[in-house]
Amino acid sequence: MVTPSPREVLLFTLEAQRYALPVEDVRELVRAVRLTPLPQAPDVVEGLFNLRGELIPVLDMRRRFRLPVRRLSPMDHFIIAQAGERAVALRVDRAEGLIPVEADLLDATPRHLPGVGYVAGALKLPDGLVLLHDLRTFLSAAEAMTLDAALVKEEASR
């Protein structure tokens, strides 16, 4: 399956490194709030929170990218996004904003390199490369099933 080229991306930072998500995957941006632990969820799930009646799992970007663990800060942002059929939140240090993506800015080569999972390509910006992430590949099939089971159990206990 070929991922269509985004027309616009949301830039964000994590541990002083910039990343991007296609704006088509982004629902909204909110300030970080305290998380509720989600027992039996995969390790990549940091917890969950209630966003206007919807339980949203927060994916631990630091763990996935093997970055140093850092406590949740009120200065952090949650990017509420769609990972396939599932709404998720990504805890990031800072959302930088939207930028348009011209065809000559996107290089799809990185997605074909070994060890570069979760990447749909790289954006060649004047100040350096920014990896464009594909949330549909962020969770493995096993992690997605485990997360679904944990969410069902959490919903039943409420």
C-alpha cells in the first residue's frame, strides 16, 4: 500500500529532535494532563485520559524511539491523532506548527531503509531533515490487540 503524500504536516519536537505527522492524521492539539494507568496495555502505552467523554490512549514516543524517560510536564503537548481506526494521543515536548509540503520536499527513500520503522519519508527542509511518521505502523498487530483488550476491560470497569 502506498501512502499518499501529505499536503501539510504538523511539526513537533521530542528531545530537541523535530518530527512531522501528516495533517490528515491530526485531530487536535491539547495541553498534557495527568494520565490514568492502563493495566495490561502494551509498554508503548503511557496511560490514558478522558477527552470530552472519549478515552484516549497516550503513546509513549520516548520509549518507542529509545529516548530518555522524562516525567509528564504541564508544558508538554498531546497531539490527538488517528492511527488507523483508533484515536491516540502522542505526548510531545512541543508542537511547532503546520507547514505546507511541496512535492520536492518529500523523500520517500527512508521508509525503505532497514531499521526505520514508523516512517513514511523525510522532509528536506532548509534547516535539515525531518522524519515524517506513519501512525498506521506505530503499533504492531500484537500491540494493537493488547491495547484493544485493555481498553475494553477499562470501559467495562467504569
